[in-house]
Amino acid sequence: QAKTLGRGRHHFFDVGLRERMQRRLRMEQDLRDAVHDGQLWPAYQPVVDLRTGEMVAVEALLRWTHPRHGAISPVEFIPLAEESDLINVIGKEMLRATTRELAARRGSQGLDLTLKVNLSTRQLDDPHLVPAVRDALAGTGLPAGALCLEVTESALMRDQEAAAEVLASLRSLGVLLAIDDFGTGYSSLAQLRRLTLDTLKIDRSFITGIAESRDAAAIVTSIIAMAHAVDLTVIAEGVESAEQVDLLRSLGCDQAQGYHLGRPVPAAELFGPQ
Ligand code: C2E
Ligand code: MG
Ligand code: MG
Ligand code: MG
């Protein structure tokens, strides 16, 4: 009987594994189709200045509307794209589309917002990244200083020498640089300083408990102090309540982003019809 059970379990495992692999292969093919069929699009989430309450920037967040499966989260498909060359194609198109959108809004509505675009580790390794950023700016007329590229702390810490070099090239174009999801990696003050960044985004996991937990608030307080010591603008991400907004303001946090202040939405919803 034990043997039967064992065999059953073995068989069961194989089916699960095969299904997972098939699902992945299918999703990768779907993602390739999505790129060509225009199923990928940027949502925009406001970033608010905590002193004035005004929207000062927008973060572009990739969205995939699958014709049959509906919305698929970037948390699911970005890692898949990163395993192939797809992330570079998608990343470049994201840069092109969002700089075009923001440049147009600038021209027609006089909107003076910073555009934030996420870069993945794989994009930092791509020799075509810097020319692609330069072309996106030149092609749309968006001022370099109105573009801020976000790189996660873990991507920056993976290969520090290489990352520092790419960031220096990007910086020489005049764009701003942000360290994203800060607190989830292990960077030191010295490393932060050497990378010459402009902005530090405190990871959502540190913001979640600040209104309830003194420890959580203490950690955020020290991150803000550290960031300000090396002249970084601090953004809190994942702000979901008015209490968190008030507390972050009182702690001297510069800007905030989160569902309480505005969800990621299509351009027309945030800026009005083009
Ligand atoms: P991220 O860059 O840290 O973006 C913030 C994420 O937090 C977004 O998730 C956003 O929708 C979500 N968020 C914002 N406010 C709140 C809040 O108040 N509560 C909660 N629970 N979540 C909030 P999203 O859009 O699912 O994106 C997830 C991640 O996928 C991003 O994290 C980023 O790392 C990656 N990603 C998104 N778009 C791109 C892209 O165009 N290129 C690359 N390379 N990565 C992207
Ligand atoms: Mg980001
Ligand atoms: Mg983040
Ligand atoms: Mg995050």
C-alpha cells in the first residue's frame, strides 16, 4: 500500500512540475505576442510632495491586459521577461511610450512633472540602454532632468562596479537616479554616497506599520536621516492612510506615493483626455 501511495505521489509531483513548466512556456510565448499586439501599457501613479500636497512626479508602472486572462501583475511577468531578451525590448518601449506621453502633456497642458521609470537588472547589463535613454529624450524633447530612472537596491548591490559605471553614464545624460525598494538589500551609507543618486524610495514593507509601531517609525526615521545626510530626496512608497501621511510629514519625509494618495491609472484618467 505504501508503494502505491509513493507511486501516486511521484506521479502527482511530475504532473505538477510539467504543468508549471508548460504554463511558463505558454506565458513566455503570450508575453512575446503581447509585445507585438500592444497588450502592454503604462499606468501612472502620482508622487506627492508632503509639504505642499501637490503631485510632483508620476511613476510609470507596466501593465499587461491579456485578451483571455485579463490583468497579469508585473510581479509575475517581469521576472519572466528578465529570463529572456524580452525585458530589454519591453523596457525600451516603456521608455519611448512614457517619455512621449509626458512630453506631450508638458506641451499641451504645461504639466511640469518628473517621470519615473523602473529599470531592471538586465537592462543595466544592456549596452544599448544608455543610447536608448538618450534617443527617447531626443525623440520626444522631454528634458533629461524631468526623467528619473529607478533601480532596485538589490540590482545595484548585485554587481556594484558595473552598476556604478552604467549609472555614471546615465547621469552624464542629465537624468535623475533613484534607488527603489530601499531597505530590502544591504547597502551601506558609503555605497549610497558613491553611487551619486538623487532619490531614495523607502520600501513599502517599512511604511506599513509606522502608524501603529514605534519600532517601525524609528526605522523610517533613521532611513530618512541617513538619506538626508547624503543629500537624497526621500520618497515613502505604499502609503495607504492619512495617519501615515501625517506621520511621514512630521518625520521630514519629502514625498510619498501610495493608494491613499492615488492608485496607478491610465494616463487619460490621471491627466485627462489628450
Ligand atoms: P515598484 O517599482 O516598487 O513599484 C511600486 C509597486 O507598489 C507597484 O506595484 C504599485 O502599484 C504598488 N503600490 C503603490 N502604492 C501602493 C500601496 O499603497 N499599497 C500597495 N499594497 N501597493 C502599492 P506594481 O505596479 O504591481 O509593480 C510591481 C513591481 O514591478 C514594481 O515595484 C517594479 O519593481 C516592477 N515594475 C513595474 N513596472 C515596471 C517596468 O516598467 N519595468 C521594470 N523593470 N519593472 C517594473
Ligand atoms: Mg519603482
Ligand atoms: Mg519600490
Ligand atoms: Mg516595491
